[in-house]
Amino acid sequence: MNVIAFVRLALEVMMGRVLVILSLFLSFGLACWVMYEPGWERLTTMAFFSIFSYLCINIKERIQDGKDQASE
């Protein structure tokens, strides 16, 4: 059982980091798209996506931290 718990913890940590890196790359791609042909629609799309994705990641990490503290 100890090995299963270790693998589960490793997967949770890796998936959290993968989400952050994926969000960073997608935000960079949208920023390049906005700079290629500027427009208010593109800028709004990039801002909405960037803020929404980082808020979702932040909320997920806070929930995970709360579960970690409760288990201690």
C-alpha cells in the first residue's frame, strides 16, 4: 500500500506542474497571436484566458494544500 500512496503523490505533483507549464505556454502563444495582429478582441481573449487559467490553478493548489493540512 505504501508504494501505491507514493505513486499517487508523485502523479498529483507532476500533474499540478504540467498544468502550470501548459498554461504558461498557452498564454505565451496567445500573447504572440495578439502581437501579430493587435485588436481588442484578441487582447480580451488573451487576458480572459490568462486570468481564468491561473485562477483555476491557484484554486486547485489551495484545495490540495487544505487536504494536505487536514491529513497531518
